[in-house]
Amino acid sequence: MNRNSFSPDLLANPHIPGLEAYTPGKQPAGAGWTKLNTNENPYPPSPKVEEAIRREAEGARLRLYPDPRSGELRTALGELHGLSSENICVGNGSDDILNLFVRVFCDSKPAAFTLPSYSLYPVLIGIQNGRTVAWEFDRRMELDVDRLADLPASILFLTSPNAPTGVGFPAERVAALAEEFSGILVVDEAYADFANENVAGLVREYPNLCVTRSFSKSYSLAGLRVGYALASKRIIELIDRVRDSYNVNRISQAAALAALADRDYFRAVLGKIKRIRNAYQTDFRERGWFTYESRANFIFTEPVGTGGGRGEKYARSLYNHLYRNRVLVRHFPTHALTSGFLRISVGSEEEMLKLTECIETWTGNEQPK
Ligand SMILES: Cc1ncc(COP(=O)(O)O)c(C=O)c1O
């Protein structure tokens, strides 16, 4: 080995040095931020979660590896969804599960997703050196089932409710897509608990339909990383083959079980978030800002300047104004359908009041000419 000329890039798999890593939303250091940028839950997890974590950490338990299959959690999730534990796989966040799907099903045929949607899919496909096919929505953000079903892909990722728009797709349209598409259809339902309908129950009917869910949003457990897949027994067996053996740690398994069991708390938190979401959606519309009907815990809205201007310059201007006031939201400038909008996670009432105060001070002086 020659120290001067040694280059790890030359030894890496050829496609790796050119990859771009996924860019997560900012996690600012220091206090005083109103954080409405990564769709975390503004409320803490159920108090039962803290007890469960304490119990799990007691004595010498953490000395031992966790249950590699997260068996108890699979059983509990099976019961929740009216499925068998054989239809469930638990992951280190739903990102882990999405990655497992790419590892198993991304092959010589491209892997497909919609634009806009969750920007992690092309990153995962890139890591696998797969080819991508992106299907573009128009401003109406409606599913074109026939076109999507014709995509030449072995796997198709559909986010419902979609990110960053918050638009939910009717279950019967998603079912029609599962029927028509010949590959694996993964419906990423990270936000489905905030919606009125979902397709989890349909995995029994459609052998190519897989659903992914997350504990990060509706159960307030983003910091512990738990997500899961619902799919046919055979698909679960396949993704279990490529899973890290201990992919969910003891604390996370115990916490997720406790969160799942506290249905009253879960329903109360969802109710609060949906109420705040609906109120602010109305508020943005009353300002004359075009706002998609949100079925998620965030709102996608197109700010309008005091002189009536809208578009990327205005979205960026409001983003910067909010940032200067330590309110963090998300701007997606890379796509024409998203660049004029801001995505605002639904915060607590106090956080949303702070947001409103800052919107009120986004005056003509600060806005683009
Ligand atoms: C559409 C979508 N899917 C999946 C995830 C990731 O969820 P998890 O925290 O369970 O990995 C996110 C996170 O923001 C998301 O927006």
C-alpha cells in the first residue's frame, strides 16, 4: 500500500463515490427554535412509554441482545391490523423497511416513484445501483392509475398521504393501482394515522401490495426509530432475509409496544393535531394562499406576498423571514410543483401562534419586489 497514492474511491463499488447522500431536514442545535420542519409530533409519547423504557433499562437486561424478530411487536401489530404476525416485519424506522424493499426488489428493471414524493426513494435505489423512473404529478396531484400501472418497473413507491403535499389518495384508487400494476406496489403510509382512509387492510386481497408505517409521527417516537411493513407472508419472508439481524433495539421494541397499547392517549393526540391542522389550513386559505387538503400532520401552502406575488421568490422570502425568527419550516426548491410552497409541520397551539405572529410581520419591506 502506497500512502501517497492510496485512494479508497478506486476500491469502492464504482457507483458509490458519485452518490449524493440523503439530506434530512435540519435538526438545529440549541434551544429557542420552533421546529416545524420534519413532521415530528409536537406532543410527547404516552407516559406508559417512559415507564416501559425504564423497566427495559433496569438491572442487566441491556446486556442481552434484543429479540431479532421483534416478535411481540409483530404479534401486537398483527392484532392491530387484523392480520397475522407473519404479515409484519419491524424495522429501524420505516426508512429501514423501505431500504429492505429496495434491496429485495430493485433489479435490472427500474424502480419507480412519483414526483413529488419522499426524496429518500431515489437515494436508496441509487445505493443499490438501480435505475429510477419518476412519474410526475401535475398541479392537481391526482393519481393517474393507468399511467402509473404501465411504468416499466419491478417496484413502485407511492406515498399516501403524499409528502410534501399532504394529499391522500382514495383507497379505491390505490386498490385499482395494485390490481393493474404487475410489480410490487409499496404504499408508504408514514402519515396514514392522520388520514381518513388507508390501504393496510387490503394487503390480504392483493399479493403485490405492501404497506409501510412509522412510529415516528403519530406515536411521537421519531427518536427511537421504529417502523414496519405489512405484506403477504412470502414478501415478509423475503425482506426478513436481507434485514440486519438485530435491527430494532430492546428499548425501541419495549417503547413501541407501550405506545401501541395506550390507544386512548394515541387517539387524543391525533385528535388535537387534526384539529390544529384543520384550523391552520383554513387560516392559510383565508389569507388567499393556495393550500392542498392535508391528510397528514403538515400543511403544504403557497404564500402570497402583500402585493399579490407568489412563487419561489416569495416562498424563499417567507422561509428566510421565519428562519431569522427561529421558526423552521421546509422549502423544496428543486421541483416546479413545490418551489412556490412551504411545508409546515403541525405544531402545538403555542408553536402555531408563534408561526402566525411571524407571518404577520412578513411585511412588504421584506418581500421580493
Ligand atoms: C413519506 C415518509 N416516509 C417515511 C419516513 C420515515 O419515517 P421513519 O422515521 O419511520 O423512518 C418519512 C419521514 O419523514 C416520510 O416523510
